[in-house]
Amino acid sequence: MVIHYPNGQTYHQPAANSSHLKTKREHPNVIFGNRGMSLEDELNQSNIYYLQKEIAVIHKKPVPIQIVQVSYPKRSAAVIKEAYFKQSSTTDYNGVYKGHYLDFEAKETKNKTSFPLSNFHEHQVKHMKACVRQGGICFTIIKFSATQQLFLLPAAILFDYWDNQANGRKSIEKKVIVKHGYAINYHVQPLIPYLDYVDKLINK
Amino acid sequence: MVIHYPNGQTYHQPAANSSHLKTKREHPNVIFGNRGMSLEDELNQSNIYYLQKEIAVIHKKPVPIQIVQVSYPKRSAAVIKEAYFKQSSTTDYNGVYKGHYLDFEAKETKNKTSFPLSNFHEHQVKHMKACVRQGGICFTIIKFSATQQLFLLPAAILFDYWDNQANGRKSIEKKVIVKHGYAINYHVQPLIPYLDYVDKLINK
């Protein structure tokens, strides 16, 4: 159906979701990157790029679900009718890069001056510590959404703040993240070139 | 309610699920191991042992689900009301062991003389090939349920058979698995000591 404005002009419905992608193709030198995308979407897109280019194999783990009831309708797919979200016992992302096991969590915060430790669960930190003991490379990708700034923070800094929460400090100041983490600039391919900074962790 | 046998003796209902565990504790030298457990349960139990002993960090990935509808009842947890199973794009298990990235699939077959390749999807094999290219260690744990025999089969053998399916052979003969794989004997702690055979792959 064609819709007209009161003045008679034809109304063209904007294509939902694809608008920023189109814009990107029309202006290849301008990096719009992350507009409207969640950090998870941005990382998934980056990981697809890394996978296709055979640079690394990194996947986000599915959300753990406790399934209670499933119905099996005839001639169609099984439908889960009742299920609940479970708390994950690990981080969200892991995989292999240049022979190294990578394991990380990605977190977005609206906070402007610090990163609250409440973004993590005890078992996630415990999991990362266990991975580090096995020789894995662990970190967090933190996005300050107000300023669209991205950082890769090595796990050691998180562990340090986590273990000292009893002293009263329940967050990591942004200035600490700036000092001890790596600022990641949005790129085109991949959108978030975080492996460039993983290289720095490997070569440390 | 107390139930009596016709002869007047009291009937004690056996505790469901825990019976074989009890038996195991009463007879510590007898390995009942896997009776009634799925290969997945056996591996999960083994991975918990490896994790607790700080030997390795290996987890089964959650089943991927496409969530369509979620309801948020007041004062209680969110309920998923409609969701569908998605095909996984990776294998089921991965993690880190002695600095190595491990990635594997576990499969049970009722077949007595061979292991059908239909147990795998194209993208799972593709995923394992990508992991091997990054220096990961990939394999399959195969259980022949009729004889309760377990094998660790290095990924290279699977790739070989997978890539040659066009020649007509749609399964791996058990004798090939016996020859090129490692027979794993059930143990107590861990139930499936598969990392002993991963050591052989690492030292190869």
C-alpha cells in the first residue's frame, strides 16, 4: 500500500535495522560503527569477520536456559513452552587465537566515571581466575556508552579490584581503566579490532 | 504413607536416581560408573572433577535457543513462553588445559560395528577444522552404547572420513576407531579420564 503525506507526496517507510548499514556502504570513509548496535552485536559482527578471515575462532556462548516444558506439534518444530533463564557459570565469550585460549566478558555501562563491579558475578570472576591458571588469556571489554569509548581491561586489574572490595571500593575508576587497559577505536573490518590488543597481552 | 507387603513387612521405596550412587559408595572398589547415565552426564561429572582439582576448565555449552516470547510476572522470575531449538554452529565442549585450547564433541551410538558420520553436521566439522588451524586440540569422544566402550578419536581421522564421503563411505568402521583412537576405560575420579589421552595428543 502506498501512503501519501497530506501534501500528496509519497511516504517511503525507512527500512528498519538496515539503515545504518546502508549509510556505511555509501560513505566508506566515515565510521558510523556502533550507532544503535549493542556491544554484543558489535562483537558478534567482529567475531564473524575474524572467523571468515581465519584469524581466530571466537563465539559467544548461548544463554543458559532451564527447559521445563516442550511441546512436539505434528509436522512442525518442537516448541519450548516453559523455560527459565539460568545464571551462567562462565563468561560469555571464548575461543582460540594463535594457539591461545581466550576467555572474556563484554560489559556496557552508562556510568561516566567508573565501572561498577556489580557487572560481574562471583562465579564469573572465579571462572576467569581458573582459566588464567590454565594458561588462558582473560580480559573484559568495557564500553562506556555515554562517550562510546571502548577498553580492553586485562583480567589481573579486575581480579585486583574484585579481591579488594572489602575495603569499600565497589567499582574501578575510569582513570584506572584508561591507565591499565587499552583504548580500542572502532574500525570498519572488524568493527572492534580487539585482537590487536590481545596481541599486546600475549607479547607482554 | 507406610505401605506393607501382603506378609505385613514394611515396604521401603527405593530412592529414585540416587540408588547407583549409594551402591558406589558402599562398594568403593567396584566401578559401576556409567550405568544409566548419559555420556553427557558422565562428561559433565568428569569436567566438574577436573575443575575442582584445578586440572582443566572445560564446560559444555548451553543448548542454543531462539527465544520468541517472554513473560515477566510480577514478583517472580521471567518465564520463556515460546522458544525454539537452534542448530549449534560449534561443538558442545570447549575449554583450556595446560595452556591448550580444547574443543570436542561427544557422541553416543547404538551401532555396533561403525560410527555413522550423520552424527555430525557440516558446520561442526568446519568449526573443528577452523580450531585446529588456530592451534586448538580437537577430537571426538565416541561411546558405543551396546558394549559401553569409549574412545577418544583425534579430529584428523574424522576430517579424513568426512572429506571422503563422496566415495560412498558414510561411517567410520569401529576397527579404524580402535586402531587410530584411544580406548578410554571408565574410572572413578574422574569417571571419564579423557585428559590422559589428550596428553598423548599434545605430546605427539
